[in-house]
Amino acid sequence: MAALMSAASSAQVKVSHASVNPEMSKLFEELTQLGRAPMVQKTGGMGQWGNPPRLNYSVRLWFRPDLWYSRQRKEEPSVLDSLLRAEKTSFEKQVKAIRRTLDKLAKEAQDKSLYDNQKSGKDTIYYALTLSHDTTRVYKLQEGNHTYYNSDEFLDFVLESAKQEGTFDGHLSYTISLPRVNPGATSDLYSWHSLKEDIARLMDEHGIGHRDALWQHDMAYSDSIWEEGHSEWFSKGWAGDHDNAGLTEATIYSVPEANKPLADRLLAKTDSLAQKYTDQLQGYYYQYNYGVSFDGFTPEMLRTFAPNSPSGNSIYVQHADGRYHFLVLETRGAEWIPTEWYSLKSFINGKKTYFEGLGPKK
């Protein structure tokens, strides 16, 4: 729980977009001060599904005293009780801030669905609002007992009692469309190839070399381990409706831990290049995460994926094995990243080959 709290707090990010509702901007500032900064993602790409691009603000809420008791049994009871009281107070302030803002916005919503049940110890609070003034672009979705909206500006908030008595789990999501992107001249497109070359040039200018790796798995191998929750993988999946076979060609840039100031400068410049990629109408769909850091909640800065094709590219940053790493990945099929990605030259259907000097210590 402490690790999750730290990760969420470290995800603080300031995104300045005039389109964001002022009330939501104030709410996100308040939640950030309360230790629940939003994760902010930009999505866009081709055709009607990617233009206009969108911003999504996402906040996860929880109050889980059962986890504190199970993981901190060695704490003095009085210390643990004090920590829990502080955590509950913070959680209640977060929920109060959200409800206060959403109650205000509900008065001006174009359509809304609200539900509040606080009986028999099974609390459920639910808000869904569409704030878009363009009613021709509003879609109403029904999932079970809940209604959801999809429009140029919409939000939903759900807070429910978890399985253990006195515990809660919730999620706030706010999405807004940005101005449409002018396709412009094809020759001026800042493509994935351009982005990859600029990252290589940036690293070379600062004397950072690279390692090339190949991680591959055929369908038979993928199917044999897919349900095992295998510890060999840092992440795996995202091929959609296609099978789980895949081939990833990785370029890895690593900065020594002692040179963190350089790593931070390279991170800022790489992030600017990734944002430049999202400022144009691309041939690939993309997902870009604001505020990615070496030790943050998510290591993935940018992901691109081709329409109707199991292929794509991605950029990750991570602090591991005593270094700060930048991973530039190009994948055909499902992207699987091995747990030992920083040291593996190849991983082919379970067979490992390590970079020289980076293998397991004997």
C-alpha cells in the first residue's frame, strides 16, 4: 500500500490545456495536494477514432485498512492506528472534493446518471455526466445497472465498498476532446521513423551507446505459458484479437546511475520528442502518458499501434540494474517484454542469450 501511495503521488503532472473544465482543473489540483494526482493520457491518430485527439484524466481511490494490518503486523498498535486515522481522513477529503465538484457540474450537465446507495454497509456512489454542448456527438452506453456517456467532454466516478468490511475502491475518469488536427502535407509528417532517429541522435550527442535485442515467441510457446502468470515477463499482451505470438526488436540506451542529471535531461528531451509526435495526425493510433519518470507508476511513455494490424511501437523508461534506461521497441504481433530485458540480448521461446558481462552472476 505504501508503495502504491508513493507511486501515485510521484505521478504529479501539470498539463495546461484551455479545453479542460476549470472546475475539473481545480479538483485535480486539490487531489494532487491530497496525494492523488491524476494520471493523464493523450490518445489520437487516424480517422474518426483518433481525430480529434483526446485527453483522459484518471484518478484511482482506495481505503484498505486490511492491507495495512496484514503487511505491517510488526508495527506498534498505537502507531498503526494513527497511520490509519490519517489515511482515512485523507481518503474522506478526496471523496468530499470529488463529490462537491461533480454535484456542481451536474447542474450544468447536458445529461447525467446519478446513484447513491449508503445502506447496509454496502455503499455505492456513482456519477456519469456528459458536459459536451455538441449534442450530436453524444453516445449513451448501458453496462449492467450503470449508464455511461461518450462525447467531447464526459466523466464518470464510481466508489464502492470492497469485499472486506470498511474498505473502499473507486475510480474517477474525465475525458475531453482537443481541437482537431490539420492533416497538413504528408511530407511534413513527424513519423515514428523520424522520432526514432531523433532519439538516436540525441543519445549519440551525449555519448550514450545502445544495445540491440530481440525478444520472440511463437504461438505454440505463447499458448503454453499464457495462463501461468509467468514471472519471466515484465509485461505482455496488447495484440488485440490476434494471437499472442510476437517479435520485438529493442534498442536500449542506458545511463549510469551516477549520472542522474544527464538521465533527467535526456528524459525531458525524449518526452518533448514524444509529444511532438502526438501533435500531428499520424498513420498509427497512439497513447501518450504525461509525466512518465524513471521510478513512476507507469514506465510507458508512448505506444503506437497500426489499425487492423497486430504491430506497433513503444517507448519505455525505467530505473533498473543500477542504470537509467530508455527502451525503443518495434513489435510485430504481441509485445512481450522479458523481466530481465536490461540484460537479455535475445529471448526466443524461452531460450535466453545475455549481453556480454550482463548475465547472471555465478
